[in-house]
Amino acid sequence: MHTRRWAEAFAARGHEVKLLTSHPPDGPLGIPWRVVGLPFPLSWLRYASARDAVRAERRAFRPDVIVAHFLPNYGFLAALAGVAPWALVCWGSDLLINATRTPLHRARASFTLRRAGLIHVDAAVLAEAAERLGAPRDRIWTRAWGVDTDALAPSSRWEERRARSGPLRILWTRLLEPLYGPEVLIRALGLLARRGVPFRATIAGSGSLRRGLEAAARREGIDGSTRFAGWVDTAALGALYREHDAYVSLSRSDSTSQSLLEAMAAGLLPVVSDIAGNREWVTHRTNGLLVTPHDAEAVACALAELAQGGARAGEMAAHAQAAVAPRGRFAETVAQTEARLLTLAG
């Protein structure tokens, strides 16, 4: 969905965009696209096999600039194909996890980073990781992808919404995968229930852990107050933000989380893991609460504090919303990216 949003934004600004992908898009796409590469079961073979197709498309389409999203596959493919000029967009796990998995992964990442004319990262922690892997400092540009702050803005103050809601309304919008720690949230909600703190939780997301999490919710006795909404589209997600008070993310590794920025812009109070990517946006007890990712007790205590409401919580929510606009507007990111791509294209 990030690639789709990026590509369609540039098409909307009047640019001619064509997407080369190894997997067909889900649903209609507002730009021309083509599947490249052979369907090998090993992903690196799939991308490597697309080299000649990329070169052929470059000769036929004659792009002014090529942009590769995600370092180890499309970034590596662009470097392997020898295209120019080209920019690399890093997403987070490609630099923080994949790039240092083995010496081979590190070598591939360094090979790719040294060949990109521009490297866009969305957090300082990614810029540092890219530089450690050999990326030239003067080619790294740090800017969050951003969100539509105007569309997400709440209609009333947090404390007013909280006073009307009764039970604390808790929202989760991350993938249900081990990296994001959803099982910690389930344990924390169980602690809340046993301590008599009323809440309603919505878990909006899909992933391999869903069935086990639903079973865990039943064991904790919270299945009546916890709803598994599955994957939701943009419109439904906007409605969920308006219906909740607190946002929880317990990722063990992250850059700038889009869902965190969305929640903050929507006026929710964030309870998020104390990791570098989150600390770039959340200052503990100023515009949210930072917790140890694995600590269900800490998460439960943070949520119980928010359930009490009060002026201090309202101030934190207001500060959270205000923190996004200066450096987290998607429209401004697109405009700044456009300027850099025009420079790169010469």
C-alpha cells in the first residue's frame, strides 16, 4: 500500500509513472504496471531474474529517473540492472533487520547503497544504519513519508471525547506478526480486566498470529471486550481513529511508523515501545507514553493511567497531534521528493 500511495501521488501531480513489480497489485492501480521476473520460490532469484526486463523497460519507457522501493529486492535489482539515474527508498526493516542478517546480506546492502544516486529514509535511525553500511552521507535524505493531517484531525479535544466514551477505547493497527508484539497487548488487556479497568479494544490488522491471539483473548477472558477487525482499508481506518482514545504499538524494531503518525494526527494518545524510531516522535509524558516492548505490566499500567483521563492526558494528546504537522505532512513530503528527483534527473 505504501508503494501504491507513493506512485499514485506522483501520477496525480502530472508525472508519467510506470510500476515494475514482481507481484501483481491487489485491486485496481491508477498507473500502468508490469510484472517482471520469473516466479522462483526463492525471492532473490525472482528479483535477479528481472534484470533484463528492467533494462528493456528502461529502453522502451525512457524514464528521466527510476525509483526503487525497499533495499534488498527492488533496490538490489536497480543496482544489478545498472540503471541510472536512480533513487532508493528505504522502509525500515530493510536496513534495520535484513541488511545485517548475514555477511551476504550486508554485502548486498552495501553494494546497493553505494550505487543509488539518492537514498530516502524516513527516520534518523535509518540514516545512521545506511551510513554504517557504506552509503555516502551526502546522498542520504531523511524525511518521514507523512500522513494527511487535515483529513485525520479530530473534531473535539481528547478529554472531551474521553469523557463521552466510558470505557477506555484502545486501538491496534499493526500487523499481527512477532516483530510487533501483539501477544504482549493481549496479556496487558488481561491484566486490565482483572484489575477492573473498563476498556474496549479493537485489533485492526492481519497476520500469522491472529488465530493464536484470538485463543489467547478467550483464555484471558477479554474476548467480549476485544474485537479482531482484520485488515481494514483507508476509509475504515479513518473511522477507527475517530472512535478510539489510545493507540498501542509494541514493535521491537521500527523506523517512523505511518500508523503512529496517523494516530497522533487523529488526536489519539500513543502508548508505544521505547525504541529509537518511536523516540523521534514521542517524548515520554510529553506527547505519549513509552514502554518496554516485552513488558505487559508496563503496558497495562500505561493504559490504566490513560483510562483515568484528566487534564494532563488531554495535554499530551494535544502535543501529540501538534508534533506531526511540522514534519509529517504527506503532501509536503511528495513536493520535496519531487524537487530532489528533478535534481537527480538533471
